[in-house]
Amino acid sequence: MQSYQLFINVTKEINLKIGKLGTFIFPVGYYFYTGSAKKNIDKRIKRHLSKKKNLHWHIDYLLNNDAVNIIDIKKSEMTECSLNKKTKGTIIIDGFGSSDCNLFCKSHLKYQENLALADLTANALGVYK
């Protein structure tokens, strides 16, 4: 597997500092974070699932909040940026998780009010294996 997506539910509106990016308001709803790991994708995903970790990546700050839950994880053979480009959703934070992006993605975190529609779109595009 080359990349993965975390399906995230934010259960209440939160105002959150994301490292050096700044402080942002995250509305209630569903978020899709696209990532990858050069060596061990399963280890990276396990790290995301842990609440006890040093806050390093942008996603760590979001996942560390009690109102935030990972509700699904999907792996893909697509590259991180290609998978992200095919993911529908609204960008609410420019630069989130995309500092090493090679396709000029504005963000690797996307917001979607309707989880079923987003998942259906991704599956229709054949982005998951």
C-alpha cells in the first residue's frame, strides 16, 4: 500500500491550535485526512490511533482532541497526492498535512458534511483496494 485515508468525525465544534499553522475552528462533521508512510504504513496508522504521542504532524493536533474520533481507515495503492486529489470535500485549512506535497495540493485534510456521499464517491472512483 502506498497511502491511506483516515475518516474522522468531529462531534462538536472545536477551536484548535495546529502547530505553526495557527488556530482554526473545526465545525462538526466528517474529515478525510490523506497520508502515507515511506517504510511501514501499518505502524503510521497505529500511531494515529494512539492518544499518547508527541505532537509532530498537523494531524496529531487534531486527533489529540477528545471531540475527534477516527471512524474508518482505508488503504490505497495510489500515491498520497493522487488519492487526495480524487477526494471530494472542502478545504478549511490551507497547508494542512501537505508540506511535502508533490502535486501542489492545498491541503491533505478535507471536510465533508455527508460521510456516506464521500465514501460512495471514493469507492466509485476505485481509489481503495
